Amino acid sequence: MIYYFPLQTLELTGLEGAGIAFLSPTLLAVTPFWKLVNKKWVLALLRVMTVGSIASLQAPSATLRLVVLVLGVSSSLIVQAVTWWTGSGLQRYLRIWGFILGQFLLVVLRIWYTSLNPIWSYPLANRVILTLSTIATLDRISTDGDCSKSEEKKTSEAAKGMARRPHWLLAGAAFGSLVFLTHWIFGEVSLVSRWAVSGHPHPGPDPNPFGGAVLLGLVSGLMLSTCSWFPGSSGIWWVTGAASAAGLLYLPTWAAAVSGCVLGLFTASMWPQVLGHLVSSGSRPGKTMTIAMIFYVLDIFFCAWCTAFKFVPGGVYARERSDVLLGAVMIIIGLNMLFGPKKSLDCLLQTKNTPKVLFRKSEKYMKLFLWLLVGVGLLGLGLRHKTYERKLDKRLPQAPAAEVSAAIWPFRFGYDNEGWSNLERSARLLNETGADFITILESDASKPYIGNNDLTMWLGEKLGFYTDFGPSTRDHTWGIMVLSRYPIVKSEHHLLPSPEGEIAPAITLTVNISDKLVDFVVTHFGNHEDDLDRKLQAIAISKLLKSSSNQVVFLGYITSAPGSRDYRQLIEHGNVKDIDSTDQDRWCEYIMYRGLIRLGYARISHAELSDSEIQMAKFRIPDDPINYRDNQKVVTDDREVPKKIHFNPSSSCCMWAYLHVGGPAWRRIEERCLRS
């Protein structure tokens, strides 16, 4: 939610300070406050505030929603600390495992909602989850009493020996780092595939069904952690985890994906151990949880700095340094393994008054619930995959196509201009355009500070289009998504020269349109302020255009005006033509082509779904790519424009500008329509 505000201005806004909500456990270091929140009515109030923050999706503005979320996050962390550090050993054991299972439940829910978090994406799901959470909270309020001093004394005595060792700082740092690592790479099962993706015909594992392997890896790691023979604290196991992290970061496609699964195994196996160290680190919940959240927030900000380095202070030092971030996280977890107690979670929380059999019985039921979640998750992946395959078959035209339409849209990660999810409305708009090939820029939302959403998978499955996504998430770009009605024969992902500004991505593709191969080049240049970057990027793209086949379409966001140096570089050295060289009212988005016959051009209002319009063009593929005549002359009679090449007049946009072609001529008109 915080990221929405700097996204609007491309600079820090001050609202990033809302992250201070994560430091609310600091208050627990104050003895009177700790005693206060241990009272039943205060804890009940904090629980109600936590659950109430789910209703922030119904807030009328993004700012109010952020305020409500700040209160909810602050309250939840205090409740978490109080309940993890007080009560009987069995109670704490069950609460900690409830937290772990909650993480897996969210991952499974995101499978059924095609990578989206249903709480923040769908009003109905938000209301249902709010209702269920309210019922669960009322149950806890009615059954939990004041945190008994006697119970607290028993559990604190159990950890008294370990409390003498000053490792609470390391335990907190490890917990914060582990939470970040989980959210960063395993917050959704498709993320590993997006880290490992490459161009067609060998793009690496598809998020569905490969997400099932990631889910099984996570669950297997958690199961292994409960086995007495598992060397979860050994140096060999840490080396395995560190090597898999390096493999995910540096190896290609399938090797990276397999490394990601092994890293998932390692990460999940650390949860019981790290949480056991956390809650047995002594009677300093305020300090320990504060350290944990400091590390978590710093990791999140550093992760954002790695890609958004152009817009933030000190960004030059964090530029593309995910390797440093991942290395630091793994080292902290490793140090906790080395210096922490070598006991399981249940052993750390057992007391003389709590029979071991109760822990074993609870563990048995939790394992059953975990495998139930796995079954539900795999079922969701299977049903989605089957539905997607059917949609792909239906999308292919029955008759050979002689015409193709292409569109470009800067998407801003699936959030509209008011800060709400725009995916459903965007899918409806894109479907109404009837475009055969769509490139969506600024579409890599598979980052923890944007929501860990796989927008390419969501739109591909929703619309029934073939997809390409790149460059990979680990390449620190804002991402390019490609949706194609026709099969993608091959593609290559490119990182353009960017010595000064943000990393500029590009994709070159060849698409099979009814047995006719047409090339597409799509790109997003860097910022207008970085003149050298734009110059080098224009040169690189012009070379890609020149080396493409005789029939090519360019869809690009080049941050330069018509007729500018970069514009001329593409036209003259890329050997392409502008779809409408008379349209001077453009700045960033351009459609160019070669070897095709232009039929139409449309500029479609973003309808508040983004900050940029959709541009779309229609072409006819000539039978003879050498001997053909393009359309040049402008006509004014509607009757000379065949209806079959008209753009869709029922779109939900606010304004259309058409360029139609009739015979050897084309016509430009403007039409205004109401939003449906």
C-alpha cells in the first residue's frame, strides 16, 4: 500500500514513514505498557483493531486506507508478541504453528485467485474473510483470559538458561530476515518461475503447473523440520540453502527453478527453528520483535532500492544489488543456526506441567491440516491449467487470418489512479479492444512491495492468450508482459544499455499468425532526464529492428517527442515507418512497422485505470512481402471504410481516435463515447 504513493509521483512522498507501524513492539519494552496489554480487555481491543483493518479495502480513499492499515499492523504485531511470549507452553506452541499454517493458507488461497491476495483484490472475498476473522477473534476473546502471571513464570523459567545468553538480537534479526525471504521469493508459488524465466522456445517452467512443485517443496521443508533425524541446524544444510539461493540468482531457467525449489525446502524448514529461538530468547519480547521488524523493513526498502534506485536517495549504492540482499539474509539465518539452541520448537516450549504427548498429538493434527492445504492447492492449479488450455483452443481463429491488431499500454502494476486493483476492469477493456497482440509495460508486480502478484499469468488465463514475460524479476526492471492470441514461436529478452538511469527492458518476438511469421519488438526506455541512456537505447533498438524480418511491428515507450533524435534513430536506422507521422500529440508511446499494410490506428483513453493511454494499430499481412502497396492517402467518406476493420465502438473507454483505411487510403476520425 505504501508503494502506491511514490508510484504516483516517481519520488519519495513522506508517507513511506507509515512503515513505522512495524516498530510498534518497541512499546512493549516499557514495563507499564507490557502489563497493560496483558489485560484481557486491552488485548481484545487490539484484536478488534487488527481484524477491523481488513475492512480498509472499503475505505473511500487510499490515504484513509493507509491510516487504517497502520493501526491494524501496529495492533497485530503487539498481539503477536503478547500471545507468543505469554501463556502455557502448549498454548504458545499452538499459536506459533497457527501463524505458520496461516502463511501456507494464504499461499493456497492465492493459487485459487490466480496469484492475487483475495483480501485486497476482491470485495466479496474481503467481506467473507472479514466475517470469518471476526468470528475467530470473538472466540479468542471469549476463551482467553488475562495472561496469567503463574503461566508466564513457568514458561519463562523453561527458557531461563538460554535467556542468560545475549542472543535475542540474533534471534530477532533471523526472524525478520526469514519473514522477508519468504515474502520475497515464496509469497506466491509462481514467483520462482518469474525469477527463472527466459525467452521462447525455452522459457523455463511455466508458473502453472510448476507452482505445484514449489508448494510441495515448501511443505516438505516444514515436514522435515519436525523429524528428529533431520539435521536442520547443521552447517551442511545451511550450505545447501546458500547454494540454492545462489543458483536461483545466477543459473538459467530450469536450473534456477530447481534451485528455487531447494531454497523453498530450506526456507520452510527454518520456520519452526527460527520461531523457537525467537520466543525462547528471554523475557524481552518488545526488543526482540522490534529488532525483527527493523530487519524486515530494511530488507523491504533495500529490495525496492535495488530496482527503484533512480528515484530514491542513495539508490546508486543499492543499484541491482539483490545479490547483497540475498547474501545478507542467508548469513543472518546461518548465524542463528550456528549460535542458537539445537532443540526443536516443542522441546523449547515444554514445561513440567505440559505432557509431551499433547505436543505430539497437536503436531499430528497440524500435519493433517497442512496436507489438506496441499491437496486444495494442487487441485486449484490443476483446474486452472485445464481451463486455460481450453481458452487457448477457443481463442485461435477458425479461418486463416490476413489481418493483425497490436496494442501497447503502460500498466503501472495493476493499480488504478486511486490506488485500487484494476485487473478485472483492465481485462474487460483489453478484451473489448479485440487486439491480437498486446504488450503491457510496467507489469512486474512479483515484488514484495508491489504485492507479489503475477499479472502476466492472471491476464493470460483470464483472456485466454499465450504469454511472455521478461526480463526476469532478478534483472531489476519494471517488466514487460506480452499477450498474444497466436502462438509465440520464439522470443528473446534484452537489457538495454542503461549506464545512468533505471534498467530498460526489451523483448523481440516472432509470432505465428496463421502460418505467417511476424516479428514484434517491444520496449520501455529509461527516463527522459537520462539523455545518454536514451541515446544508447535507441541505437540498440534500431539494431534489433533492422535485424528483424521483413515484417515487423514496433511497440515502444521511448520517452521522446515525435521527430526527436531518438525517434529519428528508430525510423531511419531501424528502417520502420511511424503508424501516423502526423500525430504530434504523443510523448512516450509509439507504434512503428515495416512490411505490413496499415489499416487503422487508435488512441484509447486509460479511463483512470492507469496514467497512460492505450495505443492500438491494425495491419494487413501482404501475401507478397516484397511487392505490395501500403495505404497512404486520407479519405473522409465513412462508406469507403470497410466495417470489418473498424475498431470496437462499444469499448468502455472515454475517447477513441480512429484511423481507418479504405482501399489504398486511410481516414482519421475522432469519436467521443460515454464510459459504460
